[in-house]
Amino acid sequence: METTSRVAQPAAAEGGQQVPFARRTVDGYLLAPFPWYGLDEAFTGPRWLMQVGTAADGAVEHGSIGHGDEPSVRSENAAAVDAREKFAVVVTVAANPSRRSADGTGLLEATSVSSAAWLAGVGLLSFTWPGQMDHSLRDDWLEQQTETAWALADDLAGPAWSTLSLPVDGVPTSFHYRESEFGWVLAGSTPVGVHVGAYGRGMSAYGLGFAVIKDVAAYA
């Protein structure tokens, strides 16, 4: 699969409890040579920066914008958490072909809709923890599920995915969509040179729309 480099998972604290993600500054977002996407103006709730990802040469390749409640890790009290948590995270991925690194010594991996699907799938996993799982087993579970997300993203035409049409800058756009017990994931492309992925819980994906963020610095 053509995709970006794999993104490190949020660190776990002593005893296996996952540390909430650190709020990032806007600096990395402003360095991106592509537009950022978020939910469109129909969404009136909180919006917040998460993190950006870079290629081997340091160029910004993707990043995430959160909407709604800042998610906590889904754990043994999942029902109580899900009852109050409603969030959607939009992942923007630059649409890059395979290309030479800045120093000319090698090739950087290409990006595709599968890249957006995998990043969204792993993003959802970072806030997921099956009920009754021992803390010491979570790393093994997360590694296994990450590999599963990788395989699913590499088979967007497979039975795990359905098709969902959602507006992007007001234009109906086809997305690959799947649901799991942990939430939903979707991915598609835009006409402005980026791929869009998203994941969430507690908010229905069917009523969402996406639009270019006019001023990402306003989210800082």
C-alpha cells in the first residue's frame, strides 16, 4: 500500500494507563503546503488541534483536527464514557506521488486514500481500550489491531467497507466507510490535492460535511 510512514501511538503511563494526547501548537499546521480540512459550518461545537505528521525530510504530510468532546480512552466503563462523549476527528493527508527526498538519497513513500483510511483507523484505536482487558496486554492488543487497520486500509474495495456520499466544500463526494464496536472510520479524496480521513464516536458520520479551514490559527 502506498502510504505515509506509520505514526507513533500516544505514550502509556506507568501501569498501562494511556496518557491523553498533548495539545499541539499551530506552528506545524502553518508549515503545511496544503489546505487543512475540518467539519463544515453546520458543526457549531468546539474545534481543537491535535498533531501533525512529517515525512523523512521534515515536510508536513498530514495532521488532525478534533471536533466536539476531547475523547478519553475507552476502558472498562465504556458505556458511561460513550454516553457523554461525542467527537469526530478529521485527518488531512497531502496527496503526494512517490518522490525523491530533499537530500536526493532516496524515495519518499507516496500517499493515497488508503493512507487517510489507515491514519483514521489508528487514530480511533488510540482512544480505545476493550473492557476487562488487563493493562499489561494492551500493547499487544494495540499492535494486533494496528496491523488489522493497515490490512483493512489496503483493501478499500473489500467487504469491510461500504460507500458513503458526503459533501466536501459543498460538492457530494464518495467516501469509503466502515463501523466497528469502537466507532467509525471513513476516507476519501478532494479535488484540491488532499485526501481526507475521519473517525469518531457518538456523532453519526451520515450527517457530516467537510470544508477547507479558512484560518487554522484560530484553533490555537
